[in-house]
Amino acid sequence: GQNIDQPTEMTATEGAIVQINCTYQTSGFNGLFWYQQHAGEAPTFLSYNVLDGLEEKGRFSSFLSRSKGYSYLLLKELQMKDSASYLCAYHGKAAGNKLTFGGGTRVLVKP
Amino acid sequence: DGGITQSPKYLFRKEGQNVTLSCEQNLNHDAMYWYRQDPGQGLRLIYYSQIVNDFQKGDIAEGYSVSREKKESFPLTVTSAQKNPTAFYLCASSLPSSGALQETQYFGPGTRLLVL
């Protein structure tokens, strides 16, 4: 099956920048999602990358390199409310409507 | 207000008991999904349905069952065959995917199932 890797945990200071990496197997790749999940709550959609390059949405940006099987989520000007888990999810060509999720990266923002 | 609702928020199961988790959406989405999340882990797909009266097993379907009699509803039953059911259960829905692009999945608030 698909192997998706992302770091388990990251810590950063309020106002700083944090980059969360996600790697996946390139075979049959269609696109990659990023979701934010606060503890005990539902994941909420952040971004969907299909083409190579950087997509910016306010303080959050997502990057994709299809040939390298690599994506990252960049969080700028960190705020305390950004403390959450960030999930990358892979969509493959053969998967129909299914997504395969990584284990999530727990980001802790300190004052 | 359009959205996905799940009930109950917390559910307790006794050993040997079947329990049913509710998921309802009024987004007019054709596709619906059930995921299980264990502490500190990502989401694992249990079952999904792309259209009424049809559903497919996901990666961890054993010990679970579903039905899809109405577009709006996709209940999940955790049977007594599921030996380790304690987890956070998330329901999601999306428009059907067209071509290569995947439609965004939108999640309900989740049900936390605990075994007594």
C-alpha cells in the first residue's frame, strides 16, 4: 500500500515559521491534501496540490514536487491557535474517491 | 446551515454489544466515508460509499458494518467482532470525483467510542 511519512511532532515559537514535510510514493499519484486537526475535533481542509509549485493562502502555503514525491506545509507568523495536528493525505489514480492519510504532525506553538 | 452531524458525541459500549454511530449530511454529497482515529495516529478508512445503496470496504472493515439507504445518512455499526473498538470515529462526505481530481472531503465532529 501507499507509504506516507511525516514527522510526529514539531515545536516552534509564536511568530516564527514552521515547515512540515510529507513524503509519499510517486507511483500512481494524483494529488495531495493538507488538513488541520485541533485536539478532539474534526479535520478541516487547508489545501489541495495537484501541480508542482507553491500555493499560498494567507499565512499558510503548500508546496508540491511530483517527481520527488514530496510536499510541505509552511506556517508563517505562527499563532498560539496554530497548535494542532497537520495531516497530509494522498490521492492516487487507482483510488477512486479514497484518500490515504499520514500519521499527522503535532505542532506545538510556544509563547 | 449545511453540514455534517454525528451523534452521539460520546458512546459507551459493553462487551459483546453492537453499537451504531449516526452520520447525517445535508450538503447533497453523493460520497460518504467512515474513518477511525487512534490516539496520536492518522485516519484509517473503514468503509465508504459513492452512491446510495452501494458501499465498499476500506482498509480496516473487519468488525464493522454500514448501510446507505438514503443519500443523507451513512450509519456505522461497530459489532461485537471488533475486539478493540475504543477510538475516535469520523464521518466525512464529498462530491463525487470527476476525472483525476479528488473532491475535498468535509468531516463531521466525530464520535468517541469507549469500551466499558
